[in-house]
Amino acid sequence: MAESGRGPRERMVFSAAQLIRREGVGATGMREVAAHAEAPRGSLQHYFPGGKEQLVNEAVGWAGRYAGKRVTRFLATLAEPTPSGLFAEMVRQWTDEYETVGFAGGCPVAAATVDCAESSTSTREAVATAFATWTGPVAEALTDMGVPGERAGALATLMISALEGAILIARAEQDTRALTTVTRELGPLLDAATHTTG
């Protein structure tokens, strides 16, 4: 997820997302974001006149777009795309991260939801939009694989909900058990949806 070649504004949004996914919104300060992004501290006010709330909302938006774009990449890795295969790839990125570098990181959208959804209307709206930005491509992919359109959105929501819950449990347990469990248990249900007629 390197952001080399980006300008200071883009680097700060990316850095905010990375810090939020590890520390949460409350522990992510503007100074830390500027330092992580290797951007001048004075540029924060220039690029984010709405302060930390604006930066958090833009970081959440970036994360939603990133997750949505990953769907196409996941599908490209599958010789024969199936709903269970897509879900396994969505989960695998987290399993790989946790097995390689540990359990420090989570989803920045989930972190912002937990930290800010009740205290900031704009952030609640930003996280809702981010989840929709992610759910849409998943639902579209399911439809392309033969899942009836009226079920695709619901199953996309189920997939993302199961993944987010498993990420939280994995971090709490410091173990990938929950991630492998949701992959194994949800896969057959997802694939069975391609065989229904409505």
C-alpha cells in the first residue's frame, strides 16, 4: 500500500488511514499524521481547513475506495471466480498480514465507526459511504458470478460484516482462527446462492 510519488495531501490522507487502523481515531493526532506522511506540519491547515474531522473523513473515504478497488484484483487471482473464492481472497489479505507482521492493524473504516459514529455526524456519514463504496463492487461481482441481483447486495453485506467481525476477533485473540472459520463456514452458503433462481 505504498504511496510513493504522491503529493503531501494524498500522503497525509494515506498516513491518517494507516495510523487510524493501528491506533484508532482518538490516538491519531494531526502531528503524527504529518510526521508519518513526511509532510510539513503547516500544510495540515492548508489542505484540511476542517481539521482532524475532515482528515479522518477523507482517510475513511480513501479506505472505502481502496477496498472497493481490491475486489477486481481479488477476482483476477481466481482461475474460475466463485463467491467463496472472492470471499477467501478478501479474508486472505488479513490472514497474510496477521501471520506476517502481527495483529496491530485493523480496518480504518471500522475504527472510525467505533470511535466517531455517535459523536460526529459527518464521520458517521463518511463511514456509511465507505462501506457502500466497498459493498457495491462486491455485490456487482456476485451478480456477475450468477447470484440473483436481489440477493447480491445482502450477501455482499454479509461478507463484509463477517470479515469485519473476524478481524476484530482475530486481533483480540491474536490468532487467525476467526478468519479461517468465516471463510470455511460462509463459503458454501455463498456458492449455493449462484444456484438459486430467485
